[in-house]
Amino acid sequence: QVQLVESGGGLVQAGGSLRLSCAASGNIFSINAMGWDRQAPGKQREVVAALASGGSTNYTDSVKGRFTISRDNAKNTVYLQMNSLKPEDTAVYYCTLSLTDSPYPYWGQGTQVTVSS
């Protein structure tokens, strides 16, 4: 079993910052990648940021320059630092985990981020 526990969501004014955390535990032997997806009301889920085991990162265009993904390997924890938040960043944010020995990714329960204008 693999568990992903997210924290750090909340309500913030536009221009503010939040830091999301996601701790992975359980039968984790080799992580391929960790990341964050989000889903806004009435919209499809999208990949926000991803961090591969080798250190390479990817961001969706709308967050480049504002969001930073990082990871503490010793704690199997991934972070998403979100700066200059905009109302359009409002969504439920899900932590994602990809293992090298599993064909299926894992998702956390989601944490709500609300940005007021």
C-alpha cells in the first residue's frame, strides 16, 4: 500500500503565496516521479508540475515563473511553492506519485486552494 498525505492548502488573496506538501509512505522502493495535478470546477484535471527522480522538472505554462516544485528525498516528500497566486489558480490540488515498479500512478486525496480577487 502507498499513502500520500497532502497539506498546505487554504484561502489566500491574489498575489499571495502558499506552500503545498505531500508525504509519501508505504511500499515505496523506487520513485520515478512526483508531482502535482489540479482540477478546477467544471474543468479537466491538468498536470501543474512534475519532478522526475533525476531532477528534471516540468511545469504547465500558466504557472511557469510562479510555482516551484521540489522534493526531500529522505522524507519522500514533494513540495509546491506557489507565489503570485491568481484567482485562476483556484482548484483542488492533487499530489501524484509514479513508481518504477508500478504501471499505475497514485494520487493523494486533494487539498483545496482558493485565491480571492
